[in-house]
Amino acid sequence: MRTLLSGAVALAFVASSAGTRAADFDHHLKVTIDTAVFGYYAAETPPVLTIKSGERVKIDTVSLSGIPDDPETFYREQGISTDNAAIQDIIALKSEAKKRNLTLRGPLTGPIAVEGAEPGDTLEVRVLSLKFRANYGINSTRPGGTGPLSDLVPRPWQQVYRIDPARHRAIFSPTIEMPLQPHLGQMGVAPPAEMGRLRSGPPTMVHGGNFDLREITVGSSLYLPVSVKGGIFTTGDPHALQGNGEVTGFTIECNIEGILQFIVHKATGLKVPRIETPTHYIAIGIHDELDGAMRAATLEAQAFLKEKEGMDFFTSYSFLSMGADFCVTRALKPGQMIHVMIPKSHFLAHKNTYWYRPPSPGIAALATP
Amino acid sequence: MKFSRLALSAAAVCTAAFAAAEVKYDHYLPSSYTNVTWGVYSAEYAPALKIKSGETVKIDIANSMGVNRANPRKFFTDNNIPLDHPVARDLIAICEKTPNHPSGVRGALLTGPVYVEGAEPGDTLEVRTLDVRFRVPYGVNSTSPGAGHPLADLVPRPWTHKFDLDLERSVALFKPGEIELPLAPFMGQMGVAPPAATGAFGAGPPTAAHGGNFDFQELCRGGTLFLPVNVAGAHFFTGNGHALQGNGEITNPSLEVNLTGYFQFILHKKKPLAMSYMETPTHYVFVGIHDSLDEAVRQATKQCVDFLQKKEGLDYYDAYALTSLTTDFAVVRALLPAQMVSALIPKNIFKTKTDYWYRGPTPTKY
């Protein structure tokens, strides 16, 4: 049986260097070979942590993308100090995998079971805090990948970038710097048992998973339909930033410590994952073809507006045509994804009872270093 | 809200909502029935106006959405709009007097052509949108079965709805008192005549060669469109006013309105352009146009990679990576044929700042 290596650390205090956000947590889940699932979502995976609805979990995540089997040499060559908790986690994972003769696909920390969550419920995951665990990230691409120009990529390629959390920037080159938009690319629950193991590459409209959606950052809620008892949640694939589309198949894959709060909403009957931010409702559509994703996203956004506002077909269709933005989240096959941004400000009666209050205007403030 | 009361003060209201004073212009092109085509881009029309590079033009556009061409007065009387209102006057005259193109090609009304002296094939025409103002305080949205949009097969019948605009507060009253959408007006169509050999282009699908029906909210005040010149004089047309627009435009029409645009035209000699592109105060914008959204994304991606390689001297991989890391892809037109995807490269990632002509407030966006 798996063991939860770290016990619950109650009421620990995490403060960002910006001093604007702080979040407590009830449990701390580290990322080890025994507290992570490698490359799939499944109902069969036993939880490594069981929590109550409303509890907050500090979750360590790492990315192995671009890290060779001898990580110490790699870090030495890159001039990156290994005196870092995330890098030690990566070294330990690689060394354990070697001992056990395993190939590790993308690590998803967890699973976490939430007491009382049953099929037909919604598991709300609030992102309270995201903090970079190391100041580097790796982007890569390869021929035969799944992006729009994968056939034109002549050879595998990767690049290590420095992350500067204090300045909210990733350093692309001496002349180009990119604003940080930290998020966990993968957050999902187990699919129904009869679906077996779902590869974690493509997201689905059932279990969530690999959304690669930068809007799910500090201050956002992800609503996942519960398919199995306890929900069986895992997360990983930490991203430093992201262009909508993610056309190379990867972004700056990094290492993030997230504090997430889990809330069970009973018997909601939610069928498709939804997202809420301080400013927007977000509906999604997933399909191998973007045309199909567009259609699925339209139908799902209409379902949302019917529930929320009682809009009939023409009213919601017209509303979405005029007042919502359809964005390409993932131009990656299979599982291409479109997300629909619906501004809350359109609704005059909207009472701002949302849980998150931005500390100050601007996305930079959300990028908790 | 009563239309007639607002209509009388529409000009003043627009002024309050959008700018302190009307933009200065060198020429005025009204949407009189001799200055419009029923949705045709072609070099065969005599110029409605001849200008020099660098000059500014005020252009009225008429939008016939909701108006029955066989009985144009009905829409205005039904909606309490005086028949002598400039927009009613223009549209009634157009419905009665402007002929269809003999080929049968037709589409949304376009004002033009504007002939730019000295423009030759192989040049680029830069069109700056200096300002956009409303001519009337209403807009019309509609949809119909089988029209190439994502849920066309689920639409049971044609549907049209007129929405009032509160120009003072700069919102469309989607559901008065409950749901309002911020106004962000732009011309859905901006394009030039296609090469003479290809004949007349309809105002339906946009193309790489002539621009046209981009339906793109980024081309509002402060936006710049770069178009390839295909024929002497370029022959620029514009129309299809939109009060606002979500990326996707899934019902097919947007909130169709009658607008006045203020444009500056700048000719760049001997700069051949394979594909139109745009620039805004905050982004470089590339588009892909194809029946398949997948292919449209591919086209747009290629252009971003090319642009970043040239602009920053990056190799292929760095340019591809930078596209993935920073560029936002959105579905602008989920409409068959010729679906369109935009790719927005943010300017703020470049440490070296480049000058841009627009200095005004950030255009209304939600």
C-alpha cells in the first residue's frame, strides 16, 4: 500500500515575496515515486491522501520534461544549483525509477480523495496560491509531435529558460522577456472505472486533465464532475506561462508548489468541467478537430447560460456570438480544445460573491512568486 | 428607450462617448446609393473617391441587416425611425437604386471604392482606423438555419433581433436592466479589389489576397490593417459595421450597425504582401483563413514564426517556441467557408519598443 510520506502540517504559513498573498494549508503532499501517478488518470489508483471537503492542500509538483536520466550532470552543465527542494525531488524520482526499472511519464501528484464526493457531485478546486519551486523551466518540441507545424520540425529541440519570479518574467533572450502566468497544466479527477486508464496527454470533457489553460491560476476555480467515489484528484504539468494554442506542444515546463482548496458540491449533476475566474465564466469544448471543439464549446456554453440565466437557444446563441470570446486553448491533436470566455461584467444583476478578491489590479499581482 | 429622441442627438452622444472632437479629415465619402456595392469587391467600379497616400477619409457605411430590400421603408416605420434620418435615406435609396452585380455575386453593402493614387500591384496599403462612430443607436443580430456556423443544423428557423444601444454609456442593451454588452465598434469588412483576372469577389469569405470580411474586433479604433495592392489604385472598400463582436461570431452576423469610420491610407511602395496582417497598440496580429480551423491555425502559426524570425533574427526553433509561449490563438470566424483564426503576438515581450501611431485611450474592450 502506498503511504503518504508527509503528514499533515497544520496551519503552516506561506507568504509570497510580494507580500500580497498568503495562504494556509491543512495538508502537504510531496511529489515522490509513491505519491504521484505517471501519465494517466484512472479510478483504480488508490489515493495517497484523503481529505475533508473544504480542506486546503499544499501540493508539490515537478516537471520531468527535457530532464535526462542523469539529472545531476544536466543541472551542472546548465549551471543550475541542485541545492533546491524541487530539483532534489526530480533527482530522487529519476534514481528511484532507475532502481525500479521504470520509465516515468509526466508525474501527476496524488491522487487525493475527498471524503463524501460521489458520482453526480461537483468537485470545486480553488487555486489559492502558486509558487515557483525553482527558477528555471524547459521548453521543447520534436518532429512528429501533435502541433500545427510538427511536420516541419526537422529534429528534437529544447531550451532552458530562467524564471525571475521577483520581476514576474521568464527570460527568453537578452532582448525578449515574457510575463509569468503560472498554472498547473493538468488538474483532473478519475474517469468512470469502465473507461480504464486514460492517457494524460489529451484532456477530456469527462475528467478534465491536460487543459493547459492559463486562466486556471491563482484566484480561479475549476469545477470537475465527480465520476468515482472520492473524486481521485491529481495535478501536475506545471507551466510558467502559456500562449493560447500551445502550438509547439509544450510550454515552459517548470516546478510549482500549489495550495489548492477542495470543496464538494453535492448532487449538482455537472457533466462537463467548467472554470470560473474573478472576471469570467469559462466553458470548454474538446474534440480532435477544432471544428468539433468549437461546436462542443458552443453547446456547453449554451448549457451554462440556460442554467444560469434561463436563456433560450436563440438568446444564448446570439449572446455568445456578440459577447463572448472563443479562444484556442490547445491546437494539439488528439484532444484539441477551445475555451469560451464569458465576462461576468455583462450581467448587471451579478453580485460579486466570488471567493477571490484580487489583492490589486493587474495580472502581475496574481502571479504569486 | 425611444429611438426618435436619441436619434436626434446621436451625433452629440457619440461625441461624448467616444472622443472629445471629430477627427480631422481630408475627404468625406457618404454612403449614397452611387457610392456603394451590394457586397462586391472589384476593380471594375469607377472610383467613388481619389486620394493621395497619407490622406484621411471619413467614410459612412450603410448596413442593411433587418431591412427588406423589396420594402425598405417598413423596417424604419416599424422601429419608429424617421424616414428622413440620414441612414434611412441612404438605405432606402440604395435598396431602390443600387443594382446588383450582373454576375449574381452579392453580400453586405460596401462603401467605395477609394482609389489611392500611385498604388500599384506589388505595393502594400496600410489602413489606419483613426476613429469609428455610430450613425444610429440600434443594431441587429440574426441567425438562420444552414448558414455554415457551428450550430447551423440546430437552428430551427431564421431569427432576427434588434437591440438598442445606449451610446452615452457605450453599451448594447442585450436584455435591458439585466444584461449589457460594452460597445467596441469596427468595420467587419475592409478590403481591396482582387486581381482583375479573378473577377468580382463577394463580400462573404475573407481571403489572403484582398482582405474583406475579417469580422475582427481588433480592427477597431487604433488598429492598423496591411493589405496587398492587386490593381492600380488599390480600390479600397469598407462596410459591415459591427457594434461589438465576440471572437467566433457564431451566429454568423454580429451586432450589425451603421457606422462612420475615419481612416488614414498610407502606401508602401514595392512591398509585396502575400497575406494581410494587422497591428494594434498592443499586438502584432496574423490570421489564417481556411475551411478547416485546423488548417487556419497552421497558416497563422507559420506567419508568426516567419515574422519573429525576421523581426528578431531568431532561428526557426526559437521563433516557433516564442510563438507557443506568448501568442494567443483565437477563433475569429467559425463560419464556413473561410473560417478565420487570429494569432496575437504581444508587443510587451520585446525590450526594444517600437513606435506606433495611435496614442489615444485603449479602445473599449471587455
